[in-house]
Amino acid sequence: MLILKPNCECCDADLPPESGEARICSFECTFCAVCADDVLAGICPNCGGDLVPRPARKGAMLARFPASTERCLRPESCASA
């Protein structure tokens, strides 16, 4: 099950669970669409994998399986992209 991290690892933008702006790699590194597209060119700086839109979790399933509240910020990995 996806962790649904609450923020972009580059710029710390909020990414709520229903956000269409969240991008993830296969390891669930999480970025906003602007950082993923404009800064990282669609490639995860941590693993080299593709960044794709994160599926949204809504309603009863979100209530039953809430998103993470633990923020992860690694701007240094984005600066080297």
C-alpha cells in the first residue's frame, strides 16, 4: 500500500492525499509536479526511476488507511539533478 507522503521532497510543497500534483517513483519518493517536470525532468534523483502521477486515495479508504504525516525533505538531491 502506498504511503502517501504529505510533501514534495525538493521544495516541501504540501501534497494532500487527493492531490493530482503528486509524482512518485517505484520506491515512493514523492515530488510535486513542478519539481518532477521542471527540475528533475521526470527522473527520481534518489533511484533514477520514472516519476509518475501518484494515485489518489479518497473517502472511506482514506479514512481507513490514512496518509502519512511524516514529512521528508531532501533538497540536496534535487540540487544535483
